[in-house]
Amino acid sequence: MELKRVVVTGLGALTPIGNTKDEYWEGLISGKSGAAPITYFDTEKFKTKFACELKNFNATDFLDRKEARKMDRFTQYAMVASDEAIADAKLNLDEVNKLRVGVIWGAGIGGLETFQNEVLNFASGDGTPRFNPFFIPKMIADIAPGNISIKNGFMGPNYTTVSACASSANAMIDALNYIRLGHCDVIVTGGSEAAVTIAGMGGFNAMHALSTRNDSPETASRPFDGTRDGFVLGEGAGAIILEEYEHAKARGAKIYAEVVGGGMSSDAHHMTAPHPEGIGVMAVMRNCLENAGMKPEEVDHINTHGTSTPLGDVAELKAITEVFGDHAKNININSTKSMTGHLLGAAGAIESIASILAIEHGVVPPTINHKVVDENIDASLNLTLNKPEKRDVKVAMSNTFGFGGHNACVLFKKID
């Protein structure tokens, strides 16, 4: 059967460097760091005392106070970002066939703060199980798309993908395939995460995964730099409206880009560490290119997973060099995590939005905070260091990898 073409018609972003799609883009091209001391709880006894929190965000500015109280922060973020994306796409909810509109969302952890607080409350009591009746529906990872669906009446496929930090990229690939195969006209996809919590920070610190650069939080996320010492935890959401091309054209929708392919693979190596030779990463990029029917030399830009960890950054760049050969030197490679931190299950969504906007604006955002060359990284690669670069981006790739060896890759193309 002939596959349908799939395009992006709406974007919504809630990030540590901007609370809308436009603010996010401005933060990216200005090289803004979202890292700062944590305000949500007392960090005195924590090894890492900073993160990329949202700024000037109040859920009740967007949601009814009573409804907001029934939602964990990760769901609140999903609601706000998806509302922006739906409005941006100019979807007429009275005219669209809601049976053919789905919501496929990504979350690596879900309602961590809700779980944490309910258990702490129980532990501090007399042993009587007095749990909030909304404990379970606030916590479960699938509740974000459920709430988006309920609010808008979307009755198509509705679920959450969970693959750690690859979650929202996997959600996009699923959404791409549902529309390609003719099962849906429109899907709201993306991801959200709210893990800047006592449990989140404590857990990642126990793994030695986070940067401990407490004296300079704003420079702590430094992908590809020789002095990087771990990732910086971020929070927020990214929402993307995917739509069948003819459906979008018929209603006169603005089209940001075409989604031409998605790839998946597994490292099959270690619970948390990447394969040192990047074998799984090579496979996922090759799978994505094959799925899109494109050649390596057609790619102009890669937004890497680039978390600022000693092992991960090197393995990914080795894989890029292997897959793209000499053409790797001609690609604008970057890591927007240098600015947003790592949004875990929402990373694939907000980084895909960055890739889509790079196509639209003809500018590749920088990898900030780079000062020291890493001798293990090929110096001939263009890592778009410290300042944005103008470029006519026709094809952009977004890489996202997760604990457990999950790899996902999405390819976007300027619309013909």
C-alpha cells in the first residue's frame, strides 16, 4: 500500500528557557542557559543543588485551579504545551473528525512528585493508609494523553510510550506510522516530564549521573567539552501536531516540515551506559535513513542526544562519523541540552521542535558552554559551538537515547 505523507502543523513548548514555542526558539538562538539553583525544595544535603526548572510558570494561569490540583506537574505541563500546539495548528475542533484524532505521548517517569509525596506522607503517619483518592490517576504515566483527549474530545489512539529518555521520540514515531497507514488524520504527540524532585535529584545523584558544578550551574551542561561531568536535569513539555498531508492541505494549514522517517534500535549492552562504540546508535540512524528513503549526504543538521556525560557524547559522535563518513564534516551538529538541560522523556519532543524550527528559520542553535577540547572527539566535526549558525536546513535529524539501551531517531524535511 502507498504510505500517506505526514507533516507538522502545530508546535507547543514549555521549557526552562521559554514558556512558549516562540520564547523557546528565542532562548535557543540567543544561547540562553536554563540552569539555576533549585527552588522547589531544600538542597542543602544534596550533591547537586541546581537544575533547569521552568521559570515564571503557574499552572493556574492556564488551568482551572480545581482541575490543576488533580494533576501532577508532568500532566499540567502536557496540557499547557498541547493547548499551544492545537491553537498553533488552528485545528477547528467543531469540524475535525475526532474519531480520527489521537494523542500519543511520551513520559519516562510520569508522576514522580505525586508518588514521592504520598509515600512520604504515609511514612510520617501512624501507619494508617490515608492516601489521596487522586494518587493513582495523578501518578500513572498514561494520564497526560488521557487528559488531553478528555479536554478536546479526541477519540483516536490514546496512550503513553515509556522508553526512558527516548519516550517522546518513540511517541512521534508511533504517531507517524498511525497516520502513514491511514488510521488517523491528526495526532497530538510529544512528551512531558517533571522529575526535578527530591526523589529525582537524589536518585540521579546516587547514580553519579548529574553534574555537581554547583559553583557555576549555568555552565554545567557542556556537551562535547573536555571537562563535562554529567547532565543537568530539566523539566517541561513539547507538543507537536502531526497531520496527514492532504488533510492539512485541504484545510489550508501552515506546514512547518514533513516527517519523513523514524528509526529505533537497542544497544543490548548495559542498564545505563551506552555501547562504547555506538553500535546501537549507528543502527538507529541507519534505520531512520532507510525508513525515510534518504541518503546520509542529504542530512544537513543533527540535534544530538548530547547529554554532557563523559561516555555518551563520545559514543554518539563516533557513531555519526561511522554512519555519515566524510559528509559528517559538512553537518551542523549540536546539543540543545546545553541550554535546556535533559528533559528525560520530554527530550525527544523539545529537541524535535528545535530541529523543525531550524528548518523553518534557516538557523542552527548553538552548543553553548564549550571551552575545552576533548581529544577523544573528532576535531573536524562542526559542533556549532557557542554561537548559532545560519544554514539552509533542508533535512534535520533528532537523536534520543534512554536508559535500558533504547534508541530513537526522527528525520524532518523542508516541505517540497
